[in-house]
Amino acid sequence: MKQYFNKIALIILIALLATGCSDFLDVTPQDKILENQIFENEAGMQNVHNGLYLSLVSDDLYGRQLTMDAVEILGQQYNMTNNTSKSKIASYSYTESHPKGVFSDIWETGYKTILYANKFLESMEEHAEIVSKEKADLLKGETIGIRAMLHFDLLRLYGPIYKVDPSLPAIPYYDTAVTANQPLISAKDVVAKILADLDKALELLKKDPILTSGKYNATTDFDANPYYSANRGLRMNYLAVKCLKARVLLYSGDKTGASAVANEVINFTKSTTFFPWTPFLEATNASNPDRIFSSENFFALSDYRLYTKQKALFDYNLSNEAIYSPLLSRLTAVFESNDNDYRSLPSWKVPAVGGKTQKTFYKYEDVETKTKLFRLQIPMIRLSEMYLIAAETAPVPADGIAFLNTLRFNRGLTNLAATANVTTEVTKEYKKEFIGEGQLFFYYKRINSATVPNGSAASGNITMGALQYVVPLPDIEVNFQ
């Protein structure tokens, strides 16, 4: 029976990702029978819910383009000079065929996954008798949180520069499983809907086991069913939603709100032992380096194809035209010539074989011990970001420096001088902390940085503006507006 439901859930997911939104929602009586069969028991509901996470790690979303590929190229993290197609993304040539295809696929898969989430929520309401309210609240809270996260990243990519004019049309927001294309709404209205969804998710997740048992350990809650109580760090849990709220508030310019939420999360971590800073010996372990600082991650996605993607993008055997790697001078500047930084030593090395003279990226390389809990994980939301938000929004510069020094201490760095500029130092940490995680471009866009370092040149900057920061809506959307 378990294999049956696994297959059914996968069939639905594949159908969703392979067909248009309206096709998927034109439910025939036969489709309705199939849905009723899937939702006839708890196992079926769980498998369909898990399919949502499978969609999140697709190549078009966080399994590649929104973490280690396209969005990182936009952030100038790699030298794309020798890569003919990817250099078009690095130069923000959005009308060229390759960028158009990449960003069209991100848009389409993002909205199909939102549709999947909405359809799941609708089906849960129709089959409310299957699980208890406590279990249903967890499933709904996770799903609404994912819906908000997807809309937010689509807004950050395709929406206007919020700091310049949040009233400009941005993207549509889908909070029901509707068949008709929805109108574009302003960036400000999108943020309001995202925050409303996050508040709904927080209310539903207020009894999340992660708050009492941490990320991995099962508890006696929910009949000790591991689907609900174990591996909460691999789910859109309460703390992940709380952190996402801080991220959204900061994006919208609400520094007071962002500061309050970030400090709430920080204070919670200080009151428990669940989210310790990753020590040096674990981060740099010769055989099993924890390069993603997993103990600090509130939410990570599990991707069984992660190491295949590592080899496809970063492996030292790749040609100079194919490998994603930075110029050594640029990487040295990012880490300020300090190889003692925990983020530098294990993740960036000149390979002993393969003929490469530049450092290559090992962050997602496999480790020797295959039972390590952090294997196959892509970080999504981390403790370090809360410290950076707290630093950036601190009303007193000295407090901002203190937050930065805490992060720096736990990355093997010395304290900043009391006279250091908080904004400058926050920018430096974003460059070091989130390589391969897709956050730097969004940081530049949020602060509306006038220039960014040119990743494909040894020196010099690229002048930035709306033409660079705002990815045009794909034809598949424009043609239906």
C-alpha cells in the first residue's frame, strides 16, 4: 500500500509539473475519483504533501536555479566569461534566448508549485476527517508557509525595486486553486498578502514540535508519527516561517518589525540547546565537514540529487567553459585574504587533480560518512541571517556591531572596531555567508545598490538599475494579462 501511494503522489506531482495550470485544475469526474482514492487515508495525504517538497527541489526552483545557479550568476558569484549561454545571464541580457528560457521555467514551475499547494489545501478541507486537527494544522501551516515563500521569491526576482517604488505592478498572487489567470498586483499588495499568509502559518504551527524537541528528534506528540514530529528542520516549520517574516519585513522597509522578529528568534535560540553555532572542528572536519553549518539551519531542503548537481556545476573535472567558479582575486577579496574563515577553508580549495589553478566550490560535495544528518541538505533559512537582520536594523550602531561580532566570532574572525560601518560590514557578510544559496542578488536589489562587483572581471563594477535588477515577466504570463 505504501508503494501504491508513493507512486500515486509522484504521478500527481509529475502531472502538475508537466501540464499547464488550467489543465491541472479542470477536474473531471474521473480525476475526482482518483483524488478521493488518494485522500482516503492518512498515508495518501502525507505522500501528496511530501510531493510539495519534491517540487521545491526541482532544478527550476531551490534544487538549482534559485540557490546555486541562475540567481547566483545574477549576484556575480562566478566568472562566466567562458560560458557562452550563462554569460548572458551574468550580463543581465534578459531578452536573449537562454536567459528567457531559464527565467520562464522558474516562473512556470514556481506557480505550478503554488497551485499544487493550493490544491492540496483545498483537498484537505474536503477530506478533513482523515487526520486530527493538530496534524492538519501542521500540514496546512507548512503549505501556506511554502506558498508565501514562493510568492516572495517570485516577487524578489520579477518584481520592481521595492525601495524605489512599491506601488508598481509586480506579480499575481494565488491563494486559492483557481483556473483563471489572476491580475498583476503591486509589490506592496503582494507583500501584504505574503505577511498575511505567514501570520496564518504561524498560528497553525504554534504547536510545532521543533519548539520543544528541536529539528530531528521525534517526540510523543501526534502519536509519535515521525512524519509530523521528526525532521522538522526539513519542513517549513514555525521558526522557518518566523525567520521568513523577518526577511519579508526587512525587504518591505519595516526595519522595526524585522528587528523585533529577528531578535525574537535569536532570543529563542539562546534559551534552548537546539540551534548551537557550528563549531570549527565540525565545519572543517577532514572527512565529514559540515560546510552548511547545519546546526544553525532552521529550514533546509533534502535533495537526493544534490551531489549530482555539485558535479554538474562545480566539479574540478569540468572544462573552464562549464565550471562555475570565481576568479581567485574576487574570491580573495570576498574573504578579505583570510583563509581562517570557517566559510572559506572547507568550501573553497584548489583541487589536487584536474588541472585547475583556481579554487573550486565544495560546499555541496558529499562526505565520507553517509549517515550524517546534514547530507543532501540545501540551506534555506539560517541563524546567521537573523543576526545580520538584527545588525542591520539595530537602532544603535554599537548594537549592530555586537550582532556582527557574534557572527564573526563563530566564523573564526576577530571583532570589528567600534567605529566600523554597520552597512559595509553587513554587505561583506552577505557575500561570505550565502554563497551557493541564492541570497546575494536579492540583497543587492533590496538595498538598491548602485553597483556590484563584476564577477567576470578581475576588477571593476557593474552599474545596476531596474534593467538589471528586474527580470522581465515571461511571455507565458504577459500573453495572458
